[in-house]
Amino acid sequence: MIKILFNETARESAQARNSVSAFLERVETLEAKHDMPVIIFQDGASCAYYIKCSLLASDAARLCDLDAKLDITSPESYRANRVLFLTHFTYQRMASDAAKGREFNDIIVEYNTEYSSGNPLKVWGGQHRIRAISTAYTKTNRYHGFRIYFNLNKDQRTEVALISNTNIAVSNDTFDRIIEETLFGGVLRKWCQKVGFLGDEEDFPDVGSRSEKITVKKARSFVVNFYLGYKRGQELNTAELDHNVYEPYLAETGIKAGTGITVDRTYSEIMKEYDILNDSALLLAGQRFLALHNAQYKAVVDSKTLIKNITGYRNKALIESVLCGWSYVAGLLQSHPERLSNHYRIPKTSGKIPDPLNAKDMSKYKHDKDDPTYRGLGTRSATKDRQRIAQLFLAKSLEENVAIDEKFMDKAVSQVIGLLSLSQGYA
């Protein structure tokens, strides 16, 4: 019988001992083969229990599950792991090394038989190493080092997932997705699927810039700005709409320097206050914005003019300042239906302006008062850019059919600059 001991810093637990014993009865380890005792450790921060052991590659390939769930009680909980990059040079080198007999260590898994019981080792760290091991074990069946967690609750599981993916190569989009799933379930994802931002069974991307899809951060920003604009619009009559500088909000990412892993407070408050899945006004706003994005994308991709088919042009609507400004104005105009209807119209195109958002001219635009280094309208996410974009869309809502040309941009930006000057007491 395998001897199971608790490390001196681990509090003894019958549940932990029984879980480890059940695992050892099912899975043969190198330690058991040589009658070595198994030590149970306890994480000092999360109090989670785990052991360190070595498994044969063939057993790892048979038992590991790369589609681990954060919320095991929800059938709709999506995977928390990153997409595998099997064509990447680093992975190909890893696979080659595994075939030559390289032994990998500190692969982080959770022993859990509550779902997909045939694959009880849910992988939280080392997805690429597991894939490399699984493709190589028929050539060389080596032992590899594992850290195996037991009896995790949802918070502990999230922490394991986050820590396992904490390296410079992992994007904030991945962290945001994990935090979103943990704190709010699949609500934001379902809303994006309902709108059409994501496919019916599609999850948020690991790296938004690669996928050209809406990210958790951008989806949060859209929702927050709609409601912030809505609240502001209720305070204003029609005559007052165009005499204010509006400041659309950009949601913070889940990783913030000095504070660690967090969730944006404004977004969290909005999610507590509103039922976004059953708000028809928010749904319509999302659908009309998607129509704008699709029209912009199609105009650039299908363009027979000289407009370049580059990411910044075809995904102009998804640039943070544009998305935030458009959504804020959609909320602002909920109390002003005629102007809202104009806002929801796709901007006019022409031979000179082939794409609705006139991305090329926007990227070149500079006001007389801008610094020489200003990169253009709707290219950055700074407060100034969000203010200007909001004013541009607000000005567009004054008429049914508007083309966003340089003259129109200048008028909108001049309005913001003028209002800001007045607020600072300048004549």
C-alpha cells in the first residue's frame, strides 16, 4: 500500500487523503512503482491540496483533458485554456524534443471525475506539452512530472488556471476571459452570441488582434457605455444634447499593474444593475453596431478602389475609441428616438469615400490645434479620441444621411475643442 504523507505546512484532511488515494488506485505513478511515499502539499495562498508525481506519457495521453471547465456545474461553461498553436515554431520544437525523449515537468492538472470521467486529469498548465507528449509516446514512452490538484472549488480552480497561464506570452484577453467566466458565468458571451459578435458556440478569443473578433474588454466597454450614455441622456432635453462634451468609458483589463487580477468596477456594477440578456434596446444597439462593422469590413475587403485592405481599416468599428463612442451615443439617444434612428443608419459612401467610416481619411485627420505627433481620428483609445468620436457620431445623428468626410470630422472635433475651452474659462 502506498504511503501518503502530509507536508509539514499542509493541514491534514481526510477528504484530501481519500482523493489522493482514489487517484493512486486508478493511475500508476513512478513513485508507486518504486514504493516511494506520496507527499500532499497545500498552497499557502489558496489552501488547495496537490501532489507532485511522475506519469508515463501513454497514461498522460489517455487521461488528460484539454477542455477543462472553470464551472463544472454548468454545461455551458466553455474551456478556459488557450488555443493550441500547433504550427508555431516553439511547439514544433517541443514536439520534436518529446519524440527524442525529452522529459517535461510541472504540468499542472486537476484530478476531477465529475465530468468527462474518462479523462480525469483536467489540464490547466502545460497544454502544449501534453499535446507534444501525446503525439510522441508511441516512439518514446517517458515519465513526465505533474502537479496534481484535488477537490478544488471554483475560486481555487480559477486561481490555478490564472497562475498556470501567467507568463509574458499570455495576453490580457485570456485573463479577461477566465475572470469573466468565473465571476459572471457565460452572460457576456451569450449576449455576444445573441447579437452576432460571436458564433453560437464560439468563445471570446485568446488574442483579439489575431482573431479580429470582439474581446471581453471591448464587449464590456460596449455594454458599459450604452448604459452610461443612457443615464446621461435621461438628464438632457434635445436642445442640450449638442452642448456637452461626453467621455465614453474604456473598461480596464483584468490585469492591472500594482493590483494584480481584478475586474473593472464600473462593469461589475452595471452587470449587477441590468439584465443584459433580456434588454431589447441593448440587443438592438449591438445588432446595429454589428451591421456597421460588417458594412465597413465588406467595403474594405471588397473594395475595388485603392483603399488598403489592412486590419485598421476593415476593423475600424472595433477600434476601442470608435466602439466606445458609438455605444455611448447609442445609449445617450435612447430618449431621443428620431436622432437614434439616424445614429443607427450606416454612414453614406461614395466614389471618394468607399467605406462607411472613411478609415483612410480618419487615420490622416489632424485638427489645427493638434500636435504634429497626433496619429489620426479613431486610431487610439485615449480619452481625447473617445470624446471626439462620440461627438462625431452625435453630430451624425442630426441628419438622416451623412458622409463622414474631412469637413464633417473637422466640424465635430472643433465642437469638442470649443466646448472644452469654454469649460476651462477661455473666451
